[in-house]
Amino acid sequence: MNKGARVAGWTDSWPAVNARVTVTMSFGESAPDVEAPTRVEDVEDDTLIVAAPRFSGDLDWAGPGRGVLLTWGSDRGACYQRLEIVDVQRSPIPVWRLAPLAPVTTEQRRRYVRAALTGVAVLNPVPVPVPVQALQSRGQRADVQEGAVPGGPLKPVRARFVDLSEGGARVVLVEEGYLPAGTQAELRATLDGVEVAQLVTVLRTRPAAHAADGLLEAILNFVEPVKQADHLRRYVLRLQIENRRKGVR
């Protein structure tokens, strides 16, 4: 383990060696994410080394430049961070060397009230500048940004709400679009006559339960601060009351 400088908010709160973590991989448009458990093998100044997770097609998929979302538990709550694979070692122990593409986010263990709703939103991916200190292992420039994927930058995606809370939302992506797990995006929607613009993190995508044509739903977490938290709280409570009257859960 290296004992050099760690980047505040990016590499200074990584999980410890042998910690259990989950890696979420995204496979492109119209394909659900895949989650796989693994463990931390080593922690260096600007790279995190994890045991190579096992999943269908892992040998073909894993390689430098692939983005993943890493999640783990801590005393403060659930943590997640988007990283990229910078090296794959096949032997003697298969491992991935990961470098950060976005800061660590900690979601406090609070239970938010969720309410079902109808309505549309637009998710506009937002690039996240990477500090130069977090790029040392890759020899890359400080202007590398999250949001760059093979084929060009991520494009806005239209979505339909499934449910909403003060801390996040669940939406169905109603058109083809690529939102890898860990992507940050600005969610824009009109809720109860008020224009809402909120930064979110895509935690994962999966097949939508009741949608046709193989549509995906995305689980979104609001990034603190939630600028219109008071409006969201009042709106969600009103939705709950209306849904109870209609017998909707």
C-alpha cells in the first residue's frame, strides 16, 4: 500500500483492504446493468485494486477505459463512486486496478417517503472534472471529464416518472440512451407547476417492470444539496394523500 497524498473527497475515503464491495457494469443502450460482488485487494494513492468480479462475458468486457460504479458500506452510510479500469491483471490473482472518475458520494441512512406519480423528465448528463492528483497513475491530463464514452459524449435522455421521494426518483427511459451507472445528470421536470432542476447520480438501470419494448428503468439518487427539498417534500406528501384516496400504492 502506498502512503502518498490522497485527494480529499476522491481517494481519501476508499474502503479498506478486504472490504466487501459491489461493482456495477453498464453494457450500453437497451442493456440492463450487471452487479457483481467482490473485495478490495489493495489501496494505493490514486488507484483501488479489487479482485476481478465474475460475470458472464467478463473476460471479453473488462479492459482499460471501461467505467464501473463501486458501492460499499461505511459508518456514515452507503458510499458509491464511478471509476474506470486502468489495468487488468489475469494472474497470479485476477484483479482490476481502478482510478476515480468522480468523487465519493455518501448516502446517509435515511428512509425517504416515496410516492407514485406520472410525468416526464429530461436527464442531461453532466461532465465531472477530475483533479490532476487523481490522474497520476494514468498519465492523463487534468481536463479529463466523466461523461465521455466511446462514440462521443452522452446525450440527454427523456424519461417517465415511476415514483419520487425527497432523496431520489425512479424513472423509465422512454427513448434509447446510454446512462452508465455512476453517471451524474441534471434532472429537469415540472412538478406541481414548478420547474425543478436537480443534480442526480444514476445508481443502476434494469428492465422496467411493466414497460413494453424492453425499456429500462433507472434508479436516481439526488446529489446534495437538494435545492428544492421543501417543494419536493410538500409535493410528495400531497401525492401520497391523493394516491391513498385513489387506492394507489
